[in-house]
Amino acid sequence: MSEINPRFKAFGNTLVVSKLFAIVGCNSMRSIYQWLQEIYH
């Protein structure tokens, strides 16, 4: 059990980090898209 716990924690951390990166990526892509729309209007 004690051998699985650190791995599980690391896996959970990577999931959280990837989720954060996905949120940040979506927001930045959306803002860039709006910025491009404003330029080409």
C-alpha cells in the first residue's frame, strides 16, 4: 500500500497540472481568436 501511494499522488498531480494547462490553453486560444477577429474586422 505504501508503495502505491506515492505513484498515485504523482499521477493525481500530473492530472491536475494537465487540467490546469488545458484550461489555460483554452483561455489563451480564445483570447487570441478574439484578438484576431478584432484586427480583421
